[in-house]
Amino acid sequence: MYKIVIKGGKRLAGEVWVSGAKNAALPILASSLLARGQSTYRNVPGLGDVVTMRKLLGQLGAKVRGDGTTVIDTTNVNHFEAPYELVKTMRASALVLGPLLGRHGQARVSLPGGCAIGARPIDQHLKGLAAMGARIELEHGLVNARARRLHGATIVFDLVTVTGTENLMMAAVLAKGGTTLENAACEPEVEELARVLNKMGAHIRGAGTPLVTVEGVDELHPVDHAIIPDRIEAGTLMVAAAITRGNVLIRDCMPEHLDAVTAKLRAAGAEVTYEEGGVRVVGKNEYRPTDIATRPHPGFPTDMQAQFMVLMSRANGQSVLSENIFENRFMHVPELLRMGADIVIDGHLAVVRGPVKLKGAKVMATDLRASACLVLAGLVAEGTTEVLRVYHLDRGYDHLERKLRALGADIRRVRGGL
Ligand code: EPU
């Protein structure tokens, strides 16, 4: 086991490169199942969830090799089950449901249980697949889905779901006839998946808007594709620059994916400029309180809420954070309180009062973005912070501590801890 040890107080400066997007890589790797043969994916981030997805594809019979460039040969896929052992460590394992059903007519996927940030059911995925003709049974904690060939359907999501939209898009590309997805998620990762599927020969229109149409085709072919940069990693680094009063150029990111985060950083008083080659963030000594409400894209992303809370605790006054996507995404707050933050939670609202001088402490990561939040808190805290359970961080960040150290942070990964 490792822990991250940070001595706070350093200003970050320099340039940093953003890795490929986790939440684009996961559905894209799963989409390899839709074609027979060898696909090549570039700019694949080196993180735990990607390792889990590779393992899952291997268990299904695919040959998987490489890291940053991952090559997947699906010629011998002959298993159709995502077992509990993998689904429980990564809910995005459910993303193989659509492709397996679409191409092989069968899929068994362990039902993900609740997780640290909420109940997170997949009823919308299942409702859509059923509308496309799948016979779905729930038995012994598994979703057992079968269909001779899926057919197109009109599906209206009851709520906006990112992986739900992705799963149904992947199911629809090989279905007979046309599918319409209404109230679809507009996240850049959905758009990126559609880009890949269209490269494979699919006919998808409207991805990135709430109305997606898919005209089914008989066959798809393998693809060679470089994955877009991770907007949440970029946003995390932007907040790191702001809170440390730094001056950092974040390279290889797509500024158009960062508008909501940029707007809030600017509202708080940070200087953010879109430059040739990246986004520059110049931090300030003082920040204004700024309210945030998480929303589906293009709103403020829930995946940036925890990190932003560190900035709010440095602002002069009271900020209100409203978490509207997941019901239990304030797990980082008790740890921030132990570091001296002044935060009160009332249901889905968190009231953050600042400015406070955070103090280093031993803290425990509870989920991926909570762990990023604690690392950021450590960067500005007085003294030493130890972040335990860093496997949460490693699930979704490609060596975050190396990137922060290259910018001047005093941060190390050491053996020990939980
Ligand atoms: N929901 C349902 N039923 C469904 C699907 C979703 O009730 O069938 C609810 C969820 O419980 C949640 C809301 O709808 O309250 C939105 O969930 P969504 O399905 O959009 O989340 P997800 O697809 O499981 C993806 C990202 C998350 C990110 C959310 C929201 C991937 C692999 N994961 O999850 O990323 O927070 O969208 O943007 O794309 C992270 O990277 O740290 C992370 C958690």
C-alpha cells in the first residue's frame, strides 16, 4: 500500500501535460467489442480503471496488449459475462452490456451495487435495451440479457445518464433500423465515443446534444483512434494552480470542454487565459466566494465539485455548493474538517466558509474525486498531509503526484498507510 505525503505551501509553476480522458477511454475500449479484428487506441491514460477494463476485455476472450497505445483483438471473444469481482471495483464494467448484446446477442453483467457516492442504479440502461427488444432477467445479482438482433426504438431517458447514453448508443449501432435517444447526455465523452463509432462505420448523429439518432448498420470495422484529453484532470490542475497562487500552463487540453470550470475560477478571481497550446491559470492571494451547482454538461461537472471546495475554503466569505447529480458526494467534507475547514452540510448543499488556514493531517480518500480534493488541500495546508487509500486516486489519475511534483509541489508517494 502507498500513501501520498505532501508538505504544503509551494507555489506551482511551469507546464503540465494532460493525459487521455478516463471517461472517454472506458466506453471506447468497450466499443472494440462491436467489431471483429484488431483496433488500436492511442493516448490511453495509465490508470487503474483502464487496467480493469483491459482485464475485463481479456476475460471476454479479447487479446489486449500495450498501455499508452492499447491494441485489442476481438477475433476470439467467446465469453459474455462481466463478473462481480470486476464490476464491484469498477461500475463502468457495465459498458460491455450494449456492445456484447449488439454484436453477440447475449450479455451477463453483474448488477453494480451502490458505491461511495450514491446508489447509482442502471435502470435506464436496461429500460432502453428492453425497448430495443432485449429479454432481460435479473437473477442472482446478474443482469442476463439476450436478443437475436436488437431493433431500433425511441427511448426517452427519465434522467440524464452518461454511461446510459453510451451503452444504448453502442447497442443501437448494430440494431435493425433507427434509434432515437431523447434527453441524452451531452458530455464530451459521449461525443467522443460517437466519433469513434462513426469511424468504425456507424451512423450516429447529434451526439453531444440531447437528441441522438442512430441508424443501425450490419457490421462495423476495427479502428485506430487517439483519445481526447481528460477535462477533469485538466480542471483539477487548474484548481491546483489557483489555490497555490501559481502560474501554470496546462497543455494538451481542450479549452472548450472546460468552460464551466473556467467561468467559476474567473468568478472566484483567478486569471484564466486560453493560449496557443493550452490554458494558463494564474492564482491570486485572495478569492471571492462563489456558488456552484453541479449539473449535466455543459453545467458544472460533479467530478470537479470536491476539488473546487478547497478553493472555496480559501475565499473571503461564504460559498454554497449544491450537488445535484449524486446523493452522497460529500464524503471528502469530514476529512477537510479534520484539516480545519469550516463546512456545513445540509442535504445536497454544502456551505463553505472562508478563508481558513488548512492544517496538514492524516486523511483518508473515500472515492476518486475526494482523493484529488485531499491532495489539493495538502498542497495549501500548513505542515504535512498524508493521504491514505491512494488506490482511489490511481483509479482515475495518471500519476497526479508526478505532475504536481514537476510543477514544484513537495509531494511524494511512499510505502505505508492503508
Ligand atoms: N442514474 C439512475 N439510473 C440509471 C443511470 C443513472 O438513476 O440508469 C442516476 C445516477 O444514480 C446518478 C445520475 O443518474 O444520480 C447520473 O448518473 P450517470 O449515469 O450520468 O453517471 P455514470 O454514467 O455512472 C459517469 C462518469 C462519472 C461521472 C458521471 C456524471 C464514467 C465512467 N463515469 O458516471 O465519473 O461522475 O457520469 O457526470 O463515465 C468519476 O470519473 O469520478 C466519475 C464518477
